[in-house]
Amino acid sequence: MIRIITDSTSDLAPQRARELGVEVLPLSVHFGEEVYRDGVDMTAAQFYEKLAGAEALPTTSQINPDVFCDVFQRCVDAGDEVLGIFLSSDLSGTYQSAVIARDMVGSDRVRVVDSRTVTFALGLLVEQACVLRDRGAGLAELAERIAALAGRARVVAAIDTLKYLKMGGRISATTAVVGGLLGISPIIAVQGGKVESIGKARGRKAAFAWIREELERRPADLTLPVAFGHSNAPQAMEENMAFFADWAARAPFVSTGAIGCVVGTHAGPGATGLAYFEAE
């Protein structure tokens, strides 16, 4: 049996993870001396409520190699194979921790993939891995195909402010200047493993229109699923989905999700976006 493991920045809902048979390992969020495991000790709703009252931006921490080593070894000892798919190595040391753990276990029954992305695009990769697994792909083929798909995974989102990405060090102060204009919705993308500011629009509907133009510049492979997500802004996601309903209808499957504690620390509340695989 191939066990698929990911981390909590995939923002897979617990019920969906159970349906897929995926094990989700949590990163942690720190509010001062208080430490919460993402999605375990704190839900997304609880996180945004606490974030609203926080005097300082919380910090996040990666999964350490010992945690991965224990999980990988448990699976190998049970006679299973393991495919781990984790958030971009440019955004966290979590993937590197998984590589260290893989080498510690020292078994060719463990493969790890750098997703080069995060949140609902990482979730899409995990979903596709499960589809391929269930179709009978072996571990080597599965790792190879998911690594190839990872190079095409993309998130594009409109957010309320670049404040949190700047404070968390995910973008430069210069890049964040675009978010300082009144009424402007910054548009960011996760591409090539990194978060980039790619545009701006005045208001949410204009942001959606900008993203639609971006999809014409870098079109999706709509033979594969797409995903929509939000950070404590379900109404914004509904508007987003309505705007892109004709586009999404061409995909075989559409998933939705809420951005959790770790990614929400950097994106902040009020974001909504979509994830897809670029056409080859």
C-alpha cells in the first residue's frame, strides 16, 4: 500500500483527508509563548479570531525531521510505501526536514516531493496523487508524475493587503508598496516555488477580471481539477466562484477550501483565489 502524506499547509479539510486516506502533519503557529498545531490545536476560524486581536504577527515553525522520521518508519515497518508531498522548499524548511528524515530511514520505500507551491494548489497535487495511486501507479511513477505536475501548479489570489506577507518576510518592502494604495486589491501568485506580487486592481470584481486576463496569458489545463479558496472570507470565495463559473465548469472537478493557520499568518484575512495546473 502507498501511504500519501502531506503537511497542514495543503489546507485539506480533515474530512477530505480521511476520505482520501491522506495523513496530514501539522506545522505550528506561535502567538508569543503560546504554540498551536495548525488544524489540530486551533481551527482556521479560531486562528483568524485570535489574529484580529493580536498585537504582533504570530510566527510559524516547520515540522522537524524527528516527526517525519517517526511517521516514515512506522509506515515502512507496516510494510507500506510512502509518498510525501510538502510545501515549497522556498517557503519553509519542512521539505528539507522530510528529506533528512527519508535519509535517516534509509529505505527506497520512501519518496518525497517538493510541491513548489502551497495551500489549495498543494491540496490539488495531493488529490491528483490519490487519483494516480488508486489507478495503480507504483511509487516511482507516482513520485515522478507528481513532481512533474508540481512544476505546473499555480495559485493566483486577490488579497486585501500585502501587510502580512511583508511582515512575515515572504515579499520585500518594495513589492508591498503596491498594497498601500487606497482601494487597491493586490494580486499575488505562488509560482516557481515563491510568492510574487503580479498585479493590482481597484476592488474585488476588477481583481477577478485581472485574474481572468492572467488565465488567458497563462492558461489552465482544464482536463485537470481546479480549486477555489479563501482566508476567512467565504462570501468573497462565493463571488470568485460565480465570476469564474463558466471557466470552472470545463474542469472535471472543482474543490473548495479555507486557508488555515500557517498560510493565513502570511496572507492575512480577506483573500480569495484559485489554483490550477498550467497547460503544457
